[in-house]
Amino acid sequence: MGGDLRIRLERAGASAELSGDAAAVQAALADLRSNGVGALGFLFGGGAAPGSPPLVGQILPGASSSPTAPSAPVGTVPLPVLKNPAASFRFVVHGVKLPSNTRQYAVDVDGDGRAENGFANIISALAGQSIDLQSGLDAQFKSAASSTLITVLTETATPAPDQAALVMISSGKTVDASQRVFASDPTAPVTTLSGRIVGGRFQSEAPRHGGAVVARSLALPIGPSASPLPVQGLEIAFDIAADGATLSNGQWTGSVKHPDFQAVFLPALAEVLLAAIQGSAAIAGPISKVLGISATSGQSAAADALAANPLIRSLIAPDVQIWDLAGAYAPNPLHGMPDSLSIGIGFSATRATY
């Protein structure tokens, strides 16, 4: 059978779609007939520990993200490389680190052979003006009511050997912080990334190389009322302890469309700067002179002043082209029309119950 084929599968309230080249879809169905849930085990709970958060979404076999081939829609995932996981390790993110330089948490998001982290330029420039966003982030992170949960499904009983793995990112609420007990939020989206553990480090598949083109909003509490940043082409990497107790040296990387970044980041930054000005006369003068914000500015006016400020505009300017004119994910290494800001932030996580 030639052409395209789309089949919808449902079980226990969860659903998925196999779509794409008919031959690829037929091959996936043959695998399901042979192995039961098989390749969709992580979706319907097969092989994972009871209570693993379900993933409801679309599965496209053989999806390509190259500029010359049809791109996978954002949020889709390819058929998982892991069948019938042997173990499930659960973590809660307990720390987020902002980059201190452009090399930290940087990856090549557009295929030009250079690792990018345009977000780091903003953090460095603000640090030069005595604006320490990390301290404020640490304080707010500890008191946050919601949490980011990470489930790692492995091919073997322990994460020590080199092996295929799936990572599921979800949101939860704190039940008992002292015992690290959380409750998964059933209404929040679950993001799944496939990859491998090699030498104790997990790296998700890069969307430019056929991996999932995943979008997820990451909570970055810069300012009390900051909204999550919608990161596109999300990748995740971390070191996982041999006993599955911790995740360290983690990083989230990807890009944020310029309008989205401006809409989320500038109001949050205005809130932080106003608090800094009102709390320290020593920096009120420099900030007012450089950024045009005073202690009497309202948050909306301060955000508008930042949007019009030449220095801020240059710092938040898009540095990579990720989308084509049709709106498809197609990273352009030639930087023809930059439309997004590359971003990389660090994180660590510890074992949790949920």
C-alpha cells in the first residue's frame, strides 16, 4: 500500500495516532500485533511502574526535521526506541541555574556547527549592572507551589549501563516537601523525549537529526509573577547516578520565538528591576540612567521602557533562524532571518515519590 496512512489508537482514556508513510505505519502495526502494546508501552503504562504519567499525543514514524523534508509538527514524538522498560526512576527538579557565559548550557540549535546560548548574553549583561537574577530565582524556586517532575524509563534494571532511555517531563504539586512526595497534575501536558544513557549521561535525540520536535513551557521564576517560557525544539541532558538517586549537571536547551520571549521576559525583568531600584539607592541611579526606569515607574511602563531601550533590544534580539516561512520547524545554519533566541539553562534533581 502506497501513500500516507493514519490510524488512531485508544486505551483507557489515552490515545495516540500512527501517521505517515503507509509502509512505516503498517510496520508499526505489525510490531504491535507481535508484542501487544509493545512500542507504545510507555504511552499506555506497559512496563512502567504503576502511576507513571500517561502521554497523550501524536506519533509520527520517520518524521524528518530537515529543511528540505516535511517537518514533524511541534509536540509530536517518534515511535519510542525503548520497548517494555525494565525500570522507572522518578525525580523532582530542586535547582535551576542560569548561564554565567555563552558557552555554558549551549548547544548547536541551528546546525551551523557552533553551540549557541543567546539567553546567556542577557544574564551576563544584567550581572554587570549588579542585577543578580540567580539569587532571586533560588528564593522563589524554594517556595514555589508547583514542581517539575522527571521520570526516567530505562532498558535495564539500573541506569548504570549504556542503554536506551525515555524521559517524561510533567508537572506536580507538593504533598510533603520534607519527604519529597508530590502529586502529578493530571491536567498538565507530559513531554516525552527519547535518547540514550552513555557513560552515565543521558542525552535526548536532537530534533535536527530526526528526534522529536518538542515544545514545552519551562518555569523560570524570574520575578514573582513571571510566566513560563515556551521553549521550542526542547532537548535535555543530565548525568544520572548509578543508583538512580540524583540527576546532576542537567541542562534544558532549545529556542524561544522572539515575540514569545519578549512578551514573557520583559515584564518579569521590569518587576525585578523595580524591586531592585526600590531596595537599593546604589543601583537606582545607574539603572535609571542606562535603562530609563525609575522607582516611580509602573511595571507596564517599565516593560515598555525596556522594549524601547537600544541595549535591551540588542540583548534580546533573535540569534537563530528556526522556522521557515510556512511555520515549519526548519533550522537554518545560514541565519537568513533570525526569528528565535537560543536558550540553555541548568538544573539538578533528586529522587522523589509521585
